[in-house]
Amino acid sequence: MLFVLSSFLVNTLYTYLFDQKRVEVLTSANIIASTLSESFSEEYITKKIPQMSLEQNSRVIVVDTKSTVIYDSYLLTSLKGKTFINSSITTALMKNGKDSGNYYKEDGSWYIEAAVPIIKNSKPVGAVFLVLSGDSTEQVITHIRNSLLVLGLFIIIVVGIFSTTMASLVTRPVEKLTKFINNMPKDSLQKVEVTTKDEVGQLALAFNDLIDRLAELEDKRRAFVSDASHELKTPLSIIKLLSDSLIQTENPDPEFIKEFLSDMNNEVERLTRIIERLLNLTQMDSKQLNMQFVHTDMKEIMNEICKKLAPLASKKGILFSLNMIEDEVILPIERDSLVEAIYNIADNSIKYTEEGGEVVIELSRDLGNVFVSVADSGIGIPKDSVQKIFDRFYRVDKARARETGGTGLGLAIALDAVKLHGGYIEVNSEECVGSKFTIVLPYDEMKN
Ligand SMILES: Nc1ncnc2c1ncn2[C@@H]1O[C@H](COP(=O)(O)OP(=O)(O)OP(=O)(O)O)[C@@H](O)[C@H]1O
Ligand SMILES: [Mg+2]
């Protein structure tokens, strides 16, 4: 850019200065011509021209109408008496003689020339030709060009140093961060040290935040694997214990064998249930990608669930009822997972309600949501446990859960399924009074 700008500037200067010089030369030639128009005698010319204050080194040639030189200010190479043919003079001597000025370069030197007709009685009687060396003008331009070159070089060096320094200042922290990430051991997550508040600092903070989240996920995954192994190991250990004692007992009586085998059977059932539920959870994780939502009548689903649960409730002597709004409630749902979610919650209510209690299931909606609530008059959940009941394998009372066959996965599965439908679950519970679980699903009457 500097180079283009400089050459443009120098070119403009050339045109401007030489044009100016040409006008000056033309003006001088005009002055001489008008002086000589008073008297065009050789004597007058030879006397008058040297008196005029002309620029040094300017050469004045006066010719008559035939281009014969009458006067030449250069005595050494005088053309006096000779015919001087020059295009500017020819133009000046034409019928309607015109002033003409020109500049050109010849043999490495610049010249500025002008020719003006000498008019006497409205007729050209000769012409004044003035030529001046343009070297001094060129010197000025050369000087400016050299200064521009030095300035340009200086700017290039300064800008070069400045931009290299700036670039390294900006890229060094990024390089440092990249190096840190690349060198991080494959089996551990480490945080980077944040030293600045600029964009790189922000990037480092975001990176550390990501590390935190990854670590949290990793912790959850570890806890899940360890909980799952523990949950699977317990029934297996019991089966092992029971079978060992059977083997070691000599001539066990049939009643004893039956009792042991029935216990072992229970544990196998429990194992199967845990594995089924774990599979259910992992399926739910992968389902997110290819879920099939079908418009389904929620009332039909509610009836189906209640039909399954009613025998369980009546077996425990629990008053079990279903209230539904009269309108149709059609929702796009993934049927299996949503049925499982509602079933798990209602099953809990029956499971955690003492004999003679009450469980009420309700289906309702407002303008933007569909609500499925399950209220019971059961044992309730302690306040500090309410947050945890949706965690995988969490049970308020492990010993009791063992009796009831609980795996602690039911609500985790329910929450996952409801989340897949864009909803959430609300819990209100008071110990020894009862609990109310409400599934809230988004509902858009226009769309559905
Ligand atoms: N309606 C309820 N009343 C009282 N406690 C409840 C109720 N629902 C859930 N809980 C508590 O929350 C815990 C977690 O429930 P969740 O359904 O996940 O597991 P679970 O019922 O123990 O086992 P699973 O459902 O797999 O058979 C239960 O163990 C229980 O302590
Ligand atoms: Mg449950």
C-alpha cells in the first residue's frame, strides 16, 4: 500500500510541478512576445531581452516567420541565422498562431519549453521560443521520492516490529493453553491456571467450567457403576450364602430345602428386576435419538395403568380411585416410556401407603399443561430426602425397600421419561401424612 501510495504521489507531483513550470515558461514567453511586438528589430531584441529578469539558465530564441533564428541567448551554441524547426514554433507561426508549451525528457534531462507568436498589426511577425532545464524540478521530486522511501522503510520496520510483538502477545497465551490441553494426561482432568481477564482468560474459565462438568459427569458415572455393582452383588451374595448352607447341611429336610430355594428364587427375581430396570434406563438414554412420538389419548393410558394397579391396591386394602377431566386429552407421546413413568409413581404410592390408606390418581389440564397427579396418604418422604429420591438407587429406607423389593430405580426411570417429553415432576410430601407426585407435560391445544 505504501509503495502504491508513494508512486501515485510522486506521479501526481511530477504532473503538478512540471505543469506549473510550463505555465511559468509560457507566461515569460508571452511577456517577451508582447514586449517584442512593440518593435521587432534585431537591435531592439538584442538590447531588450537581456534586460528582462528571466529565470537563470533559460534559453530564449526568437525566430522570424520563416523560422530563421534572429536572436539566441546562448552565445556558445548560438543558432543565430540558422533555421530552427520545432513543433511548438510551427504551431506558434501558423495562420492563427497559438501559444504552446510542453515538457519532455531527453538524454536523461528534463526540458520545459514554450513558443508564443509575436503579433504585430494582428499578424504574426515571428515567435519567441523559451526553453528551461527541468532538472531542478526533478531534483525536488527525487528528494521527495527518497524521503518517502526512507519514511516507508521506517514505517514498514516499525509496523513489522509492532505487529509481530502484538501477534506474539495475543497468540502466546493461546499456544500455552493449547499446549496445556495437549499435554494433559489422558486419564485425568486438570484445570488450567487463569491469569488474565481478557478473551483468553475467558476461554480458560470456560475450559475450567467444562472440566468441572466433565468431572461431575465422571463422578456420577463412577457412582452409578459402583452402586449398580453393589446392588447386583447383594442378591448374588445372598444366593451364594443360601446355596453354601444348603450344600453344607447333611440330609436337609424337604421343608428346609423348600424355604431356602424360595428365598433364592426371591433374590433371583430381584436380580432380574434390577437388570430389567438398568436396561430400561440405558435404553432411555439412547432413545433420545430415535423416539417415536404418537398422538395418544391420555385417558386411555390412565385406564390401562389403573387396571394393572387396582388388584395391587385392593390386595393391600387401599382405596384406589381415578379422576379424569371430561375433555379428550390427546398428546404426542412415546407410549411405553410414559406409561412406565406413571406406573412407577402410582406403584410407589401403593407400595409406600399403609393398609387402609388412600391413593388418588388424577388427570387434568390447563391451557399450557397436562397434569397427571398421584396423591397418597402414605408414609411420606423426609424433607432432606425429597431432592434425592430421583437419584439412581436412592431409597429412603434401604431395609424397608428390601422388604418391598424396591431397586431405587423406579423414579429415576420416571424422571428420565418425563424429561424426554419436555416435562418435569413436582413432589409435595409430608412425613406420616402423605405424598403427591405431579407429572407436568407441556400441552399445546392448537398443535395437538
Ligand atoms: N409415594 C411415596 N411415598 C413415600 N416414599 C416414597 C414414595 N415414592 C417414592 N418414595 C421413596 O423414594 C424412594 C425411591 O423410589 P423409587 O421408585 O425410585 O425406588 P423404589 O420404589 O424403592 O424401587 P423400584 O421402584 O425400583 O421398585 C423409595 O425407596 C421411597 O423411599
Ligand atoms: Mg418405586
